[in-house]
Amino acid sequence: MRAVDIIQKKRDGHELSSEEIAYLVKGYVNGDIPDYQMSAWAMAVYYKGMTPRETGDLTLEMAQSGDQIDLSPIKGIKVDKHSTGGVGDKTTIVLAPLVAAAGVPVAKMSGRGLGHTGGTIDKLESITGFSVELERDQFFSQVNEVGVAVIGQSGNITPADKKLYGLRDVTATVDSIPLIASSIMSKKIAAGADAIVLDVKTGSGAFMKTLDDSIALAQAMVDIGSHLGRHTVAVISDMDQPLGFGIGNALEVKEAIEILNGEGPKDLHEVCLILGSHMLVLGGKAKNEEEARVILKGHLEDGSALAKLRELVQAQHGDIGQIDHPETLPTAKRVIEVKSVQAGYISKIQAESIGIAAMLLGAGRETKDSVIDLAVGIKLLKKIGDVIEVGETLAVLHANMDNDAKIQEIENNVLQAYQISEEVVPVPPLIYAIVTRDGVQRF
């Protein structure tokens, strides 16, 4: 078997065998197949695509290229939730304790943020002392005892994906649905979940900007999950504006606590209920989404979801006092109001621009080596559909930098991210579609 023959076969639009895909992945990881040949193959996939079976085989090979987590020591059906990334997406901080309170074990491995999208691990580290490093046996016993643990990803999870992604990033082959889907799902498969709920974002702040592309990606990932024996559901949710009001690590933790207290932004509350309902159904704790929703609302109302967050934080050595007193979480020394120069209705918010502005304040990483400031970020006061007057505050910058010129630049970026209309603007839908192995349900 030769790499050049496999490249030519895919270039000509033919389906690769399982053995050919295994040969490519193993050869690339061990260094027998050089970057230039793998680049040629990735470009062939970019143009010719892959069948669901090919994509499933690629996913499995990448999942098996490194450590695989066996979650069988944890009792119950383990349901993982994954978001494709967005701005202000703090759903894991709400869902992990909420779903655990309902009896579904949450054994969650999360990543750090890069660029304009935040990482759950960074956000949780806003809580003083919170440790994301647990030995495997500690991880298992905590989930069995508390019902939930959230840790950083293992350094040797899917090394094939890490190597291939780095190559795709510099060869203009990132935007390939089979390669994106296999990249995401290989990590989920390696992490050992029995079932997976995917939150596929769509819109200006998402990786997939159009609904059709988002649905295609969701279908590819659901197909992979089904092919590999994992019950998988994808929810297509809006990212044409940030989720909730807070963007930035401590700001997002505060907002998650608000939701668990029965308060907070309605959009974040609703998205969490929808994702959580699917997690409960897949976890065998509810017959359908309607029953699951009632269960979840009950845990929000009786305080048991918030109590579960306290248990999680205490188990991972965080300061539980900050859960009861979120004002003691890291706080920026400067607060700058961004005021509107127009009157009307908010018609659009460029979510990616808001995310980049928060990154420039120090809330995110421009490179992997960037040091983030857990206290800084942006708090939106106006969302799409809201009325705004001249001089009224659109958003508030939480900053620690003393560079006024840089602050002014960021302020202008936030101002330009907002579009204002003279006409009444409807609030956009939160959920566009649900994708299962049975098909696509659009709303």
C-alpha cells in the first residue's frame, strides 16, 4: 500500500477502504507519511468529500491514535455535551451541575479558549483554587460520589487529530465538513462517553456562518456517532449574537451562577434547558424532552442544581464562598461604558467582533502562549430587538489595562459591532434545528 495511490484515489473521487484510512493515519502519526503527502490528501478530501463510512473510519482511527478513556468504572449512562464554540457560551458551567442534580453522571473533559472563543477550563479557574487536574481514579471516584467532575483534556488524547489539525490550519483545508466532524468526534469518542449532545452554533460568531453548513456539519457528526455506536443528537443554536450578556471568564461564571439561582439571561436559560433535556433523555432519566424539561426546572427552582455546583467546586478545591458571593470573583479595576450614537432598534450584533474585543482586553488568547486576565471582559446591556436611545449604554468594558488609546480602539470595535435600525426588529430564534439519526427537524 502506498500513500500516493490513496491520494490519487481520493483525488479522483473514489471511496477509500477502512484499511487505506488506517494506513494513512497510522503512517502520519509515526512519521512514515510526510506532511506534504498528508496535505495533498487533505486537499483531495476538501474537494471530493468523504462518505459517512469513511468519515466514521477516520474518526475511529484518530480516536485510537492516543489515550482512550474507559468510563466503565462510573455508574450510569455517561452523556457528554460539546459546543462547536461561540461567544459568551458558558453552558457547561450551568449544565454540568444541573444535569448531575437530575441523576445523569457528568464526566467532562474540557479545553481552554483560543482566539475569540472562550474555554470552560479557563472560566472555572476564575474560581479561586479550582483545580482542573485530577488523576484518573480521582476523576472516576468524584463522578461516582458527587455526580460530576470537569477536568482538562489529557495531553495524549487524539494525537493524530492534533497533528492533522495543525497541518490543515496552514494548508487552507480547515473548512472541510468531514475533517471538522472527525476532528470533533474523535475527541468525544476517545473521552469515552456513552451518548453525546452536540451544540452546533450557527451565525456570525460561530465557526459555521450559515444554517445549511451548520446542519451539514451536525448531520456528519450524528452519522459518525451512529456509525460508532454512540447515540448522538445535535442542536443547532444561534450565534448571530453572544449568548447571555457576559463575555469573559469571571463574568461568565457569575452569569452561570445567576442561572442556577433561577435568574440570569433568558436566552442562556432556554438553551441550557434544551441541551439539558436531550442529555436527560439520552441518560435514561426522562422519556422525552418535555418530561426532562420539567425535571430540570424543578432542580433550578429547589436550589439543588446550585447546591451541586457547590459540591463540584468544593470537590475540586475551589472557594465555595464565591458561589454564594459571586461579587468576590475576580473583578476588573476599570469599567467603561460604550454609549450609542444612534437611536432605534438593535438589528444585528457581530458576535465575532465582540469576542475579539473581549480577547483584546485580555479575556482570551491571541496565541496558545498568551496569558489571560480572568477578571476582564464585556457585559452587554442591549441585544437584538432592544430599543436604544442616543447616549444610552450598549455595553460595558471591564478592563485592567491603563492604555487609554487601546481602550478607545476596543470601545470603537464594540460600537461598530452593533447595527441599529429605525424599524422594529424581531428577536432571532434561539434554536434552528434538531438533528438526530432519524433526520433533521427545522424550526
